[in-house]
Amino acid sequence: MTTEQHAIGSGFGARSTTSDVLAGIDLSGKLALVTGGYSGLGLETTRALAGAGAHVVVPARRRSTAVEALGGIEGTEVAELDLADLDSVRAFAEEFLASGRDIDILINNAGIMAAPETRVGPGWEAQFAINHLGHYALTNRLWPAIARGGARVVSVSSNGHQLSDIRWDDPHFERHAYDKWQAYGQAKTANALFALHLDALGRNTGVRAFSVHPGTIATQLGRHMSPEELAELSETIEAGPTNIGWKTPEEGAATQVWAATSPRLAGLGGVYCEDCDIAEPAPEGTELGSGVSAWATDPERAARLWALSAELTGVDAVTE
């Protein structure tokens, strides 16, 4: 099978920063929307896009925290959004669409990792619900503005996707014991498959979608893990044959900013990126290493996940 999952020689790499990838790019007049754009990699992404001239909308579950974090960053605005609550997603989207603005860049960045078993909505497993279903519903609800803008949509995945394919028979761990890393891996696979199918559906309207692995960065994403678990994870990552070390937040945010803005990606889409380039296919059996697993680049799986997501959320504006 032929694939576009091959590096294009972007000129950037693992140590490139947001400033590097945005050099010479003017985003004046562009509107970007970054979920979770007020902490960790999201905050670095917001800062970088606003610094290049974009107006950045930051939907936030903790509005007051977001307002404080974004203080002093010109060209940003905060709105309320809880990705675990589909009513909140609908309310945010309706308010945004009423403003009549188009979206040029959408970065579905917010997420949780290795969370203890938590149920949201109608009993959905929280990592799958927040990391994937909330963003699926948000993108569909915002589709009129996304399509008008011919937007780039970036879905923040992870090499954690290598830990699990979609658990088609039990995505919410209702019949099997909950495993927080399997749940995280499934959610990150879903992020990649979402971008793959969104790109297939949206390219005729000028919308292109990408998924990205930011790299290994010390952020609040690991807040659900004990110090012992964090130390064990660090050892596992650092012992990996493709480990390039920990990234700074500016380096970690660079790949999603590159995917959202790079002219080198014109005419491309649906691919998984890492280290500011398109990733290569990962050898079978790779865990927490470089490259992308075959199950995260399979168009049939992507279409199946889209159908499942539409059934669960009751939203499918992109194909209607």
C-alpha cells in the first residue's frame, strides 16, 4: 500500500522551536482556535500564533485560570468550553458561529493522560470522551466556520497511540477491566484517525487536517500520575532506541504550529507528524517510539471511527 507517511525534508527537527517554524510567516488577519490554549503546550501554541499576528480564541474549562494565564498576550480571547459536556460544546459553537467569523486554524490540543477511571456524559470513558469525542463534536459543530475559512485542523495525538488500537468491542471499558494506558493509547489513536478521515471529507472544501506527536515534554499532562509512575515512564522513554531526550515547551509546541502553518504542507493532509516533519511508518511492535503505527493510518478504521463517533455524539455536520 502506498502512503504519504514519509518525511518531506522540512528543514526542521526535534529541536526546532515555534519561533523557528514561524520565521517569515505572517498570520495577520487569521483566526486560530486552540483548545486548552492556556496551559502547557497549548499556552506556547497560543503565544506563538498570536506573536505571528493571529487572533487566537481559547476555549477553556477553567475560564478564570485561562484569563490569568493569557494576560499580557495581545490578540487573544477566552470563552467557556468543557469538552466532557456535549451541551457545553454546542453552546460554545453556537455562540462562536453567531459572531459570523471564519476559522483559519483549529488546533484540538486539550487532553488528559493516564487518568483514573472516570465516567462522563452517558457513562463514557473520560480519556476517549474528552480527547476524542469532545473534539469530534466541536469540529462538527464549528464546521460552517471551518469550511468557509478553508482551515487547517490539527489534532494533537501522541506516540502513546502505539499502546492501543481502537477497542472496537469495548471502547468505554464497560466489559473489561479499566487500564489507564490502554485508554490513553486508544484516545491518541482516535486523534490520528479523526484527522485522517476529516481530511478525506474536507479536502474538497479546502480544509486539510493533520495529527501530531509533540514529543516528550514536562507539562501538567502528567498530573494524574504519582512521582513513582512518572519516574518509571521517564525511564521507559529514555531507554527507547529512538529517544532524543526531553523537549522544552517551545520545542514541543513547534510541531503543531508547523502543521497548522507550514507552506510545505500545501496540498497534503491526513498525515501524522512529529519533530516538525511527516513521520515515517513505525515498525510493528513499536511502543512509545518514533513513527506511526499502521492502525493509526488506516482509512477503513478512520471511517469506522467517524461513524461510531457520529452515533455516540449525534453530530455529523461534515458529511451531511
